[in-house]
Amino acid sequence: MIDFHSVSSMVSLAFRHFARNPMASYWYVGIACGLWFFVLLFSLRLIYWLRDSPAWPAVLMRLAGGLLLAGLVSLALFGGIFAAMVWGGSYQVPKQSVHLASALLSNALLVALSGAVIGCVGGFWMVFYLSRVTVPRFAACLQKSTKKAFHDELTDSRTVEELLPKPIHYDPKQYFAECERNGNVFIGLDRNRQPITIDLDLYHETHVQLVGPTGFGKGRAAQILLTQAVRRGDAVVVFDPKPGGDEWLPSVLAAECKRAGVSFRYVDLCAEVAQFNLLCDIKPVELKQLLVTGLRLSRQGVMADFYRLAERGFAKRAAQGDFGVPSSLPELATLVREAAGEEAGELRGLLDQLDELAGIAAIQTAGGLDLADVLDHGGVLYFVGSRVDEEVKLLQPMLVQRMEQLILRRDKHSGRHVVMFLDEVKYLLSTTVLDGLGAIRDRGCNLILAHQSLDELVCIDADKETTAGIVNIDCTVRLCYRQTEPRTTKWIEDQTGKIIVNAVGRNLTRNAAMSEVPDEPRHIQQVQRAAIDSNMIERLPRGCGVLIGVGEARLLFTAPIVTVPRTFQPIPAPRVVCAKVVDQLLKPGDINVQ
Ligand SMILES: Nc1ncnc2c1ncn2[C@@H]1O[C@H](COP(=O)(O)OP(=O)(O)OP(=O)(O)O)[C@@H](O)[C@H]1O
Ligand SMILES: [Mg+2]
């Protein structure tokens, strides 16, 4: 074990011995000369490096370097003159000093060979350290503390958060009245807390797309848009496949309906309560479309299309009333199974799916809530569905389609405006609904579609590309929240347009200590960048989205509408019990049992 105490006492003893040595003073002078030489070199280099920079730290540094240089040179000059004067005898100094000076000069060789070597080594090390560590740090500080002449620049994912705004908290309601007076729809606040609005007529002509991961603000945006719709007297239809429904949206809309004196109708597709009749007032052609799309009986371009021919034909006959006119969906299932008879095996796909639908309690009624009522009288019709229950997943797109059919029945440009919010579109959309996007807009209905990423933008009977293609054409207003999925991020970025930004260029020099130091003169280069690029999109704060389609793309903050969360219960309707359907569901394998 090393005893540090004894080592340090040995070093101090050796130093004291050296200091008492009559030759020590020569060493000191030699060391000083060596240091002086290297510090002089360093000062010269520093001044040269900062020669063109007008920045105040650089000016200070240059001044300090200059003073140091002047001090060192004067020291050498005056020291030399003084020594020469003393040596020449023209200046009287105490005897002791004369002795020192003459000894100094006479021992110059010794000084150069011993102390100067140590001074040079020490000086070299000091300058090396300063050049390698201190100068690059100083250069970085200089660069960091420079106030930039322009703010649009190329982004860096490590520092992009500094360019993004901090979350803004506000009450959206305070902007509604004025926007309504001006014929606008409030969407949110920009980064300067200025309201962003869209002209009502323009808004009515387009469908809106909300894209973003869970918890980032799609629901808040929907609250803002739908609350204003209720205030304007529009009919609002919400499809919410979240289990148990959204935590806030039904409460916000129910409170707004109460305030506006209109009805809030709540339907829970998973509740064991009969609530509405899907076939209420349905026309044969509508029923046929509903069955063909909802039960996936249309041509898909695959081998199974051949087998679907028979099912499609049978569904058509059922819709035309060939097997009797059903008053509810469970009754339709019974009629079709009875009519199938011997052909049941061939029609299994159709029959089993109808049985599944008939098993959903929510639609086991011939009465109950009238789906068209909301279109006539306004207020809100709120459907809570499911993402897991297979039967409910089958019913949801049919229900959206049924609402679309009811809207398309209305006269062109007449009736109350309808806003339909489809949250998590992949559980709700079908090609029939997509194909009708243009038509329902003409009938006074615009949709708000919400999904997490492009991968989630699918419908039940078409591939991603087809779905995204149709939606992208028909939705001209988009609000996209933080995104990390690369394809979606790129898709958002591409829609924000391009801007010209100044990119700062610098030459890098390698100094003698092998450290890279940027040259002080900078030059700028103009380059093109997406107005809101992928680095920004990946780091957007919660509640902040990229608004596309309302003027230039920009960042927008949505905020929640404050309310007290409530729970809702559906209103029960008289339930129809179809013994045959129940039987079939109990024996799913035995399709021929009547
Ligand atoms: N009215 C409200 N009052 C208070 N907080 C709310 C309100 N509405 C939403 N929030 C909160 O704001 C955040 C974002 O919720 P939002 O419903 O907008 O998410 P989302 O993007 O729709 O996500 P998801 O896909 O899970 O529905 C959540 O933390 C939510 O609890
Ligand atoms: Mg949501």
C-alpha cells in the first residue's frame, strides 16, 4: 500500500532542499522563460483565431490575449534592457541584485539547458490542454450564446423540442360565441394563443380527419367541433367503439344538449338491453345493401366470391320480402333460416352471421329509439360499441351505413345539418360508406374521422391503400397529432408544404492539439425543408396538432371542454324473443336443426 502521507512529505522535503540550492534561481528563470514562450504562442494563436469575430466574448478574449501578449513582450523587453544596463554598469542596483544578474547571464547556458526544458515541457502541456479542451468549449459557448438572425432552420431531433411551443391551457368555450357570430367554426389556438377558425360553409363542405395516438387530443378536438355543432342546432351522431365509451365525450355532449334544450340519446351496443330497431322503416334496396356490405357478401376478387354468389342472391330475396316482411333483425334471421331449408349448408355464411347479429340484445326490438329522430330534431345520438365483441364488430359498420342511408334519403340541400363522428374508423368504415362520402356531403352531412395512424385507416371490405386513397381525397381538413409511425409521419410532413430556410455553414479547422474548432466566419445557405418536418411531428407536445387544409399548415392546440364525467344507461325497449334464433345460437355446429 502506498502511504500518501509519507510520499507527500518526501516531495515537500525534496522541494525545500531544491529551493535552498544556490542554483535554484536559475531554474526558476528558465522555467519562466519556457512558459513565457508557450503562453506567447498561445496568445498569438487565440488572437488569430478570433480575428474576424465582432462578438463581445471574442473581443474580450482578443483584448485579454493582446494584454497578455503586451505584458509578456514588455516583460522580456524591460527585463533585457534592465539586465543590460546593470551589466554595462550604467545602472546601480544593490550588490545582491548585481550578483544575481551577472550570475544569470554567466549561467545562461545552464538556464537554457535545465529550467527552460522544464518550462517548455510545462508550457507545452498547458497550451496543449488549453487548445484541446478550453478552446473548443469556448467556441461552443460562443456559438450557443449567439442570438440568431433567423429562426427557420434545419431541425435536429436532439434539439427540436426547443423550437416547439409549450402546451397551452385554455377554455375553448370562451371562443365559441364570437366564432358563431362571425359564421366561423373554432378549431383551436395557434402557438401565439390566437384563435384558428374555419369558415362554416367551407367546414360543411368537407370531412375532417383526426390522426394521432391514444391520449393526444383527438377526443378534445371532437369535443370542440361537436359542441359547436350542438349549439348551431345540428344533428350529431357519434360512433364510439371504445369499450364502455369515451371517458369525456358523452358527458360533454350531454351537458351541451341540456344547455341547448335538445335530446341526448345514448345507445350501448354491448348492453343486455333492447334499444333500437335496425330495420325500422327500411326499404328493400337499403336492406339488401346493408346485408351485402355488412355481411361481406360483395365481390372481393378472391376464390370465395364464387360461394358468395348464392348467399348474395338469397340475401337479395330476403330483402325484397320473398320470405316475409321482417319487423326486426332477429325476425329476419328466423325467416331466412326457415326459407333456407335444405340449402342451409350452402348458405351457412349468411345464416350464421345473421344469427350472430340477431343475438345482439341492443337490436332485439321492433320498436325503441328511432334512428332518424336525431336527423329531424337535432341533438345527439351517441353509440357506444366494442373493439372486441365479434357480433358488435359486425353490427357497427352496418349501423354507420344505416345512418348514411337515412341521410341520403333526405332532399338535397334540405334538412338539418348532420355531423357524424366516427372514432377509430377501422371498426366502422365500409366501402359503401366511403363511396357515399361525396353524396352525404351534398345531403348536408360532414364526417369527422378519427384514427391513430395510416395503418389504422382501413375499412372492413377494402385494403389500406384503397381506404386511404378515398379518405384522403374527401377529407380536406386534417388535424394530426404526435406521430412516431414512420409512414404516417412522412405522410403528414409531405402535406405541410415546403419552406426555404437558412442553413448556417462553417468551416471546421483542426487545431494543433487535434481538436476541431469552428472557424469564426460563418456563411448561410438557403435550403428547402418541410414547413413542419418529421422531427417536429415526432415530438409534438400533447394537445398540439398539425392543422392541414386551413390556410398554411400550422401548429394548433386543442383543449378539453370542462365538465363533470357522468355514466349513462340506455333506455330499454320491448324485447322480441326469437326462439329459433336462440336455438341456433345454442347449437352453432348443427346448422340443419330446425
Ligand atoms: N373534457 C375533459 N376534461 C378533462 N380532461 C379531458 C377531457 N377530455 C379529454 N381529457 C384528457 O385529455 C387527454 C386527451 O384525451 P383525448 O380524449 O383527446 O385522447 P384521444 O386522442 O382521443 O385518445 P384515445 O385514442 O384514447 O381516445 C386525456 O388525458 C384525457 O383524459
Ligand atoms: Mg378519443
